[in-house]
Amino acid sequence: MKILVLNCGSSSLKYQLIDMKDESVMAKGTYERIGEKEAFLTHKVNGEKYVIKKPTMNHTEAIEVMIEQLLHKDYGVIKSLDEVDAIGHRTVHGGEIFNKSVIITEDVIEKINECAVLAPLHNPAGILGIRACQEAMPGKPMVAVFDTAFHQTIPKENFLYPIPYEMYEKYKIRKYGFHGTSHLYVSRRVAELQNKPVEDLKIVTCHLGQGASIAAIDGGKSIDTSMGLTPLGGFPMVTRSGDLDPSVVLEIMNREGLNTKEASNLLNKKSGLYGITGLNPDFREIELASYEEEKYPKAKIAIEMFTKSIAQFIAKYAVSLKGIDTIVFTGGIGENQINIRKKICENLEWMGVKLDLDKNNTRSEEIKISSEDSKINVYVVPTNEELVIARDTKALVQA
């Protein structure tokens, strides 16, 4: 069985074609700047990279170009679309409606759209991808896999906000959490690496990238997570503010005369480490600048804020879990930024966390980086959200 996995952003398309016989990636790629003249696709097969500069005005056109690459006479990996058995879609917000992956029907699409009020940047883009696939590959079975589903096991005392309860009853305003497929994958994988049942472990998973979140996982189930109603909550990210005193938002809106859309843009796209430093919204650039404290004092502050906030969330989840067996780093920053992992763990030395600095000096590799005398095991596990989506898609389609 071959599964096509799609992750549609508002102006982007990420994809992988996975052969479920051995769960190998046959081809993958990213289409960027959809809707612009500068749109381009980076397509990868067997370690070779092909860049296709082709303007596409919408996701349907982008998917058509993607299909051309999968069928390409020189580097194509399939001879016909008949070889693609199903399509799995990453869907960001399932609200309380979806607590597991589902076969996509018109009713499901309608309900995903209902949840769009909670993820206005993500769910509409996901629907665009679904509709584009219906047009380009009619009749193919499709599955929606939700970022929020894994966190539906969080207990009420951890997901409710201390606001009038009727706000939850009327509008479902609560903590939902995100990056669920990543937290699910790395928590299961780190249990395998330790040769222990995930049901016996208390794990804190740190998905650190442009967007970042932490989850407390007890016995394989999420019991708390840092992101909330939307992917804006938690600790400071590259362009997102993370948690704030609500009065900060009200004060800025009043003083700057901002409407809700403008305030959302400020908090999502102009805040976080980028907002503090004024540097390019690229974590690698901000981290490099932080080592030149005299030249970039704000970068040093931003990185200290980032690493300390993450350590504070981990410590908080030690209370939720009543102890921690394992800490896992994943995501672009978590897998690759050696000094960031080191700084976070230095803030946790009082908990008995000790790193093996030689083992920590690795990137994008499955490895235990804690020392033998560390009271808590610390691992790096590269995430594989696409494989989670493909596995769920296969299971539902076969069922």
C-alpha cells in the first residue's frame, strides 16, 4: 500500500509518498509561496533534489505539479496514480468533535470548517488541500489526522481556563494543544529505545521548532501541554508571544488602536524572539547573534528567555506527572540546536538532569544524551509526523 501524506499551509504544500510495505519514503517535497509568481517546489528522491520554479495560483495547481514529479519520466517513483492507495491529510484543529483520525466525508469537511474559528490560519488551508485532492485525484480515499486529537485525554482540571464556565459551554473555549502527532510519535519511539512499555513511563516531550510545544505524557496519554486554545500559547517562540498577562493584550490594543485581527497578527507574527530582538525571524540567526552579547544584547536576553521558559514548563510537568522518567527533544530546534538543549538541561540540574556533552554534540540523530548518573533520561528523537499520518490512514482505509 502506498500512502500520500499532505500538509497544507495557507501558501505551502508539504508531501511524502510512503510505501507502507516497509514504511520507506519514496519521494517528498515542499511547495512554497503558492499564489505568488515566485512559487517553487523542492522535490527529493533517493537523496537527489530537484527544484521546480513554477508559479501556481492555488493548491489545486500545486498538487498537479507535485503529481507531475511523482510520475516524471526520469525520476518518477510511480507509473500511474492508481498506485496511490490513499491520501492522509494533516489537519490542525479538531476541537472536541474529533478525538481520533477519521475517513474524510463531506460531513467531516463541514465539521473541520466549524473548527476553523479556532484555527483560522490552518484549518481553511487544510480544507483547500482536501478539495484540491478531490479535484486532482477523484475517488481516492482520504483520512484527516488531527494535531489536537492526541491531547483529548487531558483532564478537565488541566484543559479548562479560569473564566466563566459558560464560555466553555457556549464556545468551547479551552486548552486543546497541538503537535499531537509529533508528541505521539516521539513518546512511543523513546519507549521503544528504552525497551519499556510506554504505559510504564512518565515522559515530557519537547517539540521545538518555529512553533513549539511541550507535552506531559503519563502512561502513553497526554495529560497536559503548553499550547492552548490556539498554537499561540505556551512559552515564547520565534514569532509568537506565548502566554501573557491578558491585560498586556488589552493595553496594547487600547494604546495602539488595534482591532482583534491586528492584535492577532502582532502576537502571532511580530512577537516572540523576533519581537524582542528585531532580527530576522530565523532561530538560527538569533541564536548565533546571542553569542555576540555586546553587539546583540537583546538576542542574549531572548535566548535566555526561551531556554528558561522551556525548563520551567518541564519542571511544572514534573508536578503534573508526579515525577519524570524521560525528557525528549524533537523538532527542528530540538533535534539540531546543541547549545539550546544544553542550556535547557543546565536549568534542570537541580532535578538531577545531567548531560553527556559528547553525546549531546549530535544533530538529527536518535540518541540518549544524558549521562549514566543522570536521574532523568534525556533523548533526542527526530520526529516523524508523516509516518503517524500514514499509519492512521492505512489502518482506517483497510478497516
